[in-house]
Amino acid sequence: ALSPDYLYDQERVLFSTADARCEAMDKKSCDFNDIDRDLAWHKKGYHWSPACCLIKVKVNYIGQVALVYEPDNFAYLHPHIDVDNRNFFKVYWDSDEYPRNDDDVPGAGNTCGNGVCKPIITGGCLCDTSISESRVFKSMPGSVEEVLSRLTIGAYDPTAYDDGTYVDVLNVNGVIAYMTVSGLFNKDTVFVVTDSYGRIHRFKNSKEYVTIQGAQYSFRNAPSFMSVLKTEAVARDALYETEAALEHYL
């Protein structure tokens, strides 16, 4: 039966939120393709499925990676995330070490990370991944330059949040720190600095790393502006990505 209890069409929420809403309506989460096709208003976009999905990476011979999703089951997998995905992008590997397929670089391979990853016939290695997040600064940074060189994850303007979200504000050496817990620099602390060009930067006190499971290979989680879905890849996001790339060269 139709239900008017949805909140926002195409609203982005965590799986736990979506699942809880279904349970509250005495329903359950299901695969997108299992919905009655006559309910056209349900078909406006993708939604969470109860099936598990692994996020893997293909690593080519120069260390670039491409995303590969591996769901438990699916009716259709978008070509931008299937095993044949050729949309490789640059990442920054720790110590410049990464899995190498012996067939790609004869004499310089490492058996796809000593067997941790699977060699691909067409080249490269297919690897399982995990993501970790940790704080960067445990105390007030010494300079604007230190913030700009060590932080990479953007943050919303702290003044846009409700009163009480940030309980302490420190301003030292041109660095403004907004803290969610008094006297504690945690992953939710936001630093605001102005660079030499007069641009204001807001950074989250956090770093994310992607680690190859079963090995010591890891790289900084790369930013992404464009959706892998064609229906969500809009000109606005392309503009943001282009501007971010240009600013990166300044």
C-alpha cells in the first residue's frame, strides 16, 4: 500500500536512519529493484538495500586506483563501479608503496602485495579496503601554514550551527579553533584560517586513510565531487571540482 510517511524525496541519510524509518512504519528495507514498478513515485532515485556491499580498489601499475563495488547480490551494477571500471585517479600512497601485478612490471612487481590482493588478467590488482579516521592536532597549531599543510578535509562554517554546538573558541597566531568539548581538540574541532591570497579555509581536525586489508599499504582518502551515478552528475559539481583543482595549483 502507498504510504505518505516519507519525509523528503531523495533525502540523503545513513542506512541506520533509513532502516529505522522502515521499521517505524512496520515495513522493512528491500532492494531498489524489488519495489512494485507501479509505484512510480518510489522510483525517483536509488535507496539503501539490506544487502552488504564491499568497497574495493583496482590498483594499476603506476599506483592509480579505480573504485569497485561488490554487493552481495544485485540486478544491475553501474559501470563506473564494476570490475571493468577504467576511471583511475591519482592517490597519495604512504612511502609510495602499493600492490603491483608482476605481469604489469616484470621484475618490479610484488605479487599484488604478496598475495593480499588478487591479480587481474587485464592488469592491476584488486584489493579489499577499510577506512579509518583519526584526529590530526592534539593541541593548538603553531601557524596558519601548519594548518594548511596538514589538514585536507573541509568543514561547514561553525557559526551556522545551533548555539552550544561549539563551546570554546580559541584564536592564536591567525588560527581560530572551534571546539565541541571545552579544552579538548577532537576530530570534530574546526580550524579556520586565512591564506596569503585572502581566502578563508575551514578544516575539520581529521584525516581519513584507506588501508589495503591484510597489508600495510594505505593512502589518504581522496575527495570526490562527482557522483558515480549519471543521473546525479550535475554541472554544479563539475564546476566545484574544477575550481578546487585550480585552487590546488595556487
